[in-house]
Amino acid sequence: MRADTSDQKSAVSTEWLPRALTKREKEVIQLIAEGLKSREIAEKLNLSAKTVDTHRAHIMDKLGLTNIAQLICYAIQKGFVTVD
């Protein structure tokens, strides 16, 4: 006789866990949250603006975010930046 584990399975399958961010993605999040534009981030990190945009897209995809406001909220919640 098998125990009913359907509750356990559904709890695990519906839980969303973000994929790990790379060190560079964390740097990009911090700079976005500080208000820098792609061009400014690119100059600071010695990247192209296109690469910064690609990092931003990967970050948003990994975290399931749809706009920059959500990204900034995430950055604040995770301690990438502080609010004075």
C-alpha cells in the first residue's frame, strides 16, 4: 500500500526557485539599481552596451521579472543596494 504523496509533490513542483546569478550579473544588478544606464554600466565594467543588455535580459529571465522596477525591488530585498 502506497502513502498519498500528492500534496508533497505539488508543493515542490509549484515552488519557484530562481537560477543562480553569476558574479557579473550581480554587478550589473547593483549598477542598474544605482540608476546607471546600459552605456554607463558598459563603461564601468569595460563591456559593450549590448553585452550589458544581454546580462539584463538573462537576469530578468532567471528571476522571472518583467520590468526594471521589479529588478530594483529585488536588488533592494537581496541587499545589492541600500535605500537611504
